[in-house]
Amino acid sequence: MQTFKTKWLARFARCEGIADKSLSEAIERAERGMIDADLGGGLIKQRVARQGQGRSGGYRMIVAYRTQGRAVFLLGFAKSERENISSDELLFLRKLAENWLAADAQKIREELKAGNLQEIEHDQEN
């Protein structure tokens, strides 16, 4: 499973203290069928815990997701700051998800090199 975060999401995660391990765990839950919300069009919403707390009051992550293929974290927000995304945002994110999930290996390498994507390594011990 290839897992990435966009440049924007990487900055958000760094500012909020969200570790790659937490993002990786969210995808591992999705791979086991534990998806918090299926938003359609290749998008899911997964909860990620605040450091030292549970997932319910933590962060919501919008992820372009294809089972056993690729996941790209696109957007994150604290539940305490906003309830959900708007219908316009959802349409935009679905198009973005479509593009990231359809990208070939060459395009992914280019985006990694340009700094627009960062790969999230999965813990191999699990």
C-alpha cells in the first residue's frame, strides 16, 4: 500500500503535531474495512487522534483511497474547529482524489521530487 500526504497536509500535520504513525494507522484501519465515512468518488474520512487523546475529539482526515493500492491524505481539520466539509469542497476533493488515484508511477515520482507529495512509511512490525 502506497501512502502519501500532500504538501498542504504535511504542513498541517507538522503544525498540529500529527505523526506519520497516526496517519499510517488510519490507513491500516481502512485496509481492515474500518472506514469512518465513505464520501464517494474515491474519498474517505478517517479519524486521527490528538496526541495523548482518543480519535473522537481529534482530527478528521479526507483521504483519496483505493483499497490495496494508494492513499493520499488531502485535507485535515480538527473536529472542534469545523463540523464537516461543504458540498463544493466535496466536489473539488473528489476531482483531486480522481487525479491522484489515476496518477501513474512516473507522475508520483515527479510530484515527490517537486515536494508536492511526501511518502508515509508503514510500520513493518504490524
